[in-house]
Amino acid sequence: EAGVTQSPTHLIKTRGQQATLRCSPISGHTSVYWYQQALGLGLQFLLWYDEGEERNRGNFPPRFSGRQFPNYSSELNVNALELEDSALYLCASSLMAGLGYYGYTFGSGTRLTVV
Amino acid sequence: RKEVEQDPGPFNVPEGATVAFNCTYSNSASQSFFWYRQDCRKEPKLLMSVYSSGNEDGRFTAQLNRASQYISLLIRDSKLSDSATYLCVARNQGGKLIFGQGTELSVKP
């Protein structure tokens, strides 16, 4: 079974540009979560999509946005990039949202560098 | 106050040692708990879920104390390969996972 796949692996952008990151969940998983992990910091929750809807959003500015497609894959868009957006962006999927002892399975991440 | 707090470490222990990680959570409505392991510059991987009655998986034992809002992870007979950052995680009532900052473990020969 394929795991969570993210692309690209690495992305280098200039300040002010836009970045698009992609994620394909494990087959059968309907929930997709995005996290940001800046160097030396913990995972910060960005966005949660389930069944095509945005369910929750972390404390990030509106220039961080995304969507989930009918096949449950997801995109994270970051507009007007700033140097401090440089981080590892992790996507995770889970079998179902809400209750239960289901942890997330993470993809290997996209390392975004803003110069 | 962070919703999930851990001692950042680092914990430096010799091979074969027993090491304990502690974690507290502030949201009493948190519903389930996990320990993840993250190797340097890699994605976090689920180590184990934490059940109310406590649970064990080989050398790893997890405990939950809901009254004290406290979670622990015990690693016995530590191996060099256990060196990693251990993340304490709580699922809130909305289904979102909240991660602690992580505790770094370094096991030395």
C-alpha cells in the first residue's frame, strides 16, 4: 500500500512568489492535514480537510490556503512568500476524522526554502 | 501556555539505560493520545497510541493519567537506534492532533 506522498521534495522560491505543495493521502483516507515545522521548532497545525471541506485552520495568515480534491488529494498554497515561511511542510492523512485512536500517517514532506 | 508540553531535553543516556519521557496536556477534553518518533530531518512516525489502562509494546510502555492530565513513555534497554526526538500528541475534541515540541533522546555506546 502506498503511503502519503508529497511533491515536490524540495522547493526554492523567491520572497513574494507563490508556492504550491501537493499531497496524496493513503488510499481510503478522507482526511488530510497540513503542518509546518520550521527549523528547531515543533509541528504547527495549518489546515485540515475532510471530504473536500476545510474543517479547521491553525493560527496562520490568509495567504496560507489550500483545497482538497474529489479524489482526496490536497494542495497547500502559500502566497506572497516571506523568508520565515522557510520550513518543512508535512502532510498527513487519517482513516477518519473525529474520535478514535487513529493516529496520522505523515508524508516525507516538502522542504520549502524562501530566498 | 502550550496545549501539550514536554521537557525538550536533550536526554543523553548510555545503551541499555531506561529512560522516561513526561508530557502534560492542558485541554481536559482531549480524547486520545499518541507518541510519535521523529528522526532528524524526517517525518514523524507513529510509535504507539496511549490507552487509559496503559499499554506496552516490547521495550516501550506508555501511561496515561487523565486526572493529572499527564502522559508518559518509558523506554527500557535503550538502543543506539532509539536516538530520535519523541513527540507527545493529544487529539482534541475536534479531531485535530496537537503536537508537543518534542524531547530529544541521544543513546550513546
